[in-house]
Amino acid sequence: MKLNMAIAPVLLAYAATFSVANAQVQGVSKNEILLGTIQDLSGPLAGYGKQSRNGMLLRIDEVNEQGGVHGRKLKLAVEDSGYDPKKAVLAAQKLVNQDKIFLMAGHIGTAQNLAAMPVQFEKNVINFFPITAAREMYEPFHKLKYAFAATYFEQMRSTLPKLVKEKNAKKVCAIYQDDDFGLEVVRGAEAGLKSMGMELVEKTSFKRGATDFSSQVAKMKSSTCELVVLGTIIRETIGTIAESRKTGFNPVFLGSSAAYTDLIHKLGGAAMNGMYATMTVQNPYLDEASQAIRFWANKYKTKFSEDPTVFSVYGYDIIDTFIRAAQKAGPVLSTESFIKAMDSMVVPPDIFGSAELSYGPNKRLGSDLSRLSQIVDGKWKVISEYVKP
């Protein structure tokens, strides 16, 4: 009895501390963890944004059916940026200051993330696994930044020399979106070529939202380019390649992971055959040879009545890693306990062929590895192992 009386105040103090700690954590209640995401649901990347959101929702439904994370169900608040940095700021302000999310997960777009991060960091809200491979997603170091994918810069720097040698290309050109994303692709290409004693013979750009690429294609054709680096996303990739084929200009095309999506061959048709792209996880086709991927893809289609894409996988994996870290953080979830858990996380390769991810107190990028895929007979086919930087 004396022992129980001695322990009782300690237990009460712990319970009070537990209650206060969680009461003070934005987005965390006794029964729920509120996450936020900003996607393009109405602009040029709406195809990506909707798939990313759906992938997140699928994983959230799965974990909630299993009782959540330490008894808390996950909830996702979604805002639309229309792929506009100004709208992204407004969306971040709503999610952070009104909805009071615990963490921003999978925000899509380079310029959009750069615009929104200051809003988040002011309120100690983590920017978790943004769907962009720009170096700014983990550099300069900030404790609230966590990125998962090899950067556009590193993708090009590592894989372009391999393809140039394989194709014996003497003249390499680049077409790119005139913003942070496009410039990262070009800088990576320039670094890769420099390592071979080469440089781009032509660079041509376009404004975000452009639909006509005839003048850019004409410039590259007149320079007799043999390999073209694509700092493009969906419609710009399709538009550039389609215009090139139409004019009889048929170089090797290499895009980044931003152009690695089944929307390229579904919307662009046979003209897209032969295109290469860097990638980090495999597109989940319904008839994929892997039984695990097939099962997952059919489960996704049953829920959303559409085929999944690699962006569905990104969304799913982002939430899956969050769940792993939140479970590791323990029942007293806070920004600090989550960071402590993440800073010792090792995420093994998954069924989609991703590389291992690892984090530490000074390491905010999970992996810098990427590999090549090519559109063959209307489907992406993995054609290389991961290329080390």
C-alpha cells in the first residue's frame, strides 16, 4: 500500500504530462492525427495531383482499418494549388493556420513548395516528402525538411553520361520549363556532360503552361541534336516529342522522373515509344509480372475506378513512411518526437522497386539513386539497375 501511494503521484504526473504534451501539439488529438497535402487538382499537373492524393487515401484507409497509429486515426486535409505558387501559399496558410495540420505530406511542385515552406516553418510544421526532386527540398539543411527521391540534378548527372555513351551521341541539347524545376534538370545535364568533357550544344526554354513547342523543336533540329534532355512534365513532354516526330526530327529523348508516368504513352500514343526517363519507383500496371504489384494495383482500381500510376505509388509510400515514423515516435507524438524517430529511420525497398531510404540528424534526403526506364510498345520498361552518383 505504501509503495502504491508512493507511485501514484508519479503516475498522475506522467499522465498529466502526456495529456498536456498532446494537447499542445498542433494536429494531434487523443483520437486523430491531421495531415495536410497541397496538390494540383485543377491545373497542368492535375493528373499527378489526383493520383497522389488517391495513393495517400488508400494507405490511410488501410491503417485506419487496423486501428490507426497508437490508437489515433489518420485524417488528410487536401488543398488545390492549381500548380500556382501564389495559390500554394494561400493553401498552406489555410492548412497550417486554420485547419492546424500536424505535418505537410507530399506537396507537389518545386516552386509551390518553395513558396509554402516559410508558412509551415513559422509554425513548426514539417515539410514531409514533397513530390518534387529539387535539391531545395533538403538543402540548405533544416530540421523540418525531409525528402525521399533522388534529385533531378543527380538523376541527370548520373544517368545522362551512361546514355550518351550507349548511343554514341555527339550533340546533346535540352528543352526545359523556365522555372526552378526545369533549371535543375538542365544543371544536372550540364554537370553530367562536363564529367565527359562535353557541353550542351543548344538550350531552349518555355514558360510554364506553354502548349506550342514548334520554335523550340526547330532550334534543336537546326542544331542537329542527337540526344535531347527534357526538362518537361506531362503535356510539354508529349508536345515536344509529337512536334519532333511530325517534323522528322528523331533524336533520343531523355526525361526526368517528372515525366515518368503512364500518362505520357496513354495521351501521346505511339509517338512516345523509345523515350527514356529516370525513375525511382516502378509504374504499377494491372498486368505487371509481379503478383504483389498486380494485387496492389487491382485494389487501387477497385477503390478509385481508375488505373494507378507511379504518382499513386508516391502518395501511398509517403503515408506509409509517415506511419512507420509515427509508430516509432511512440504514443506521445510531437514534432520533436517525430523528428527523433525519422533521424534513425531506415526504410527497406518496397514491392515497387524503390531504393532503400535512410535518414539521420544531418541527412534529410533518403536516397540519391535513380535508374533508367524506356517506353517500349506503349509501356514503361525498366532497363537499368540503380546508377550510383
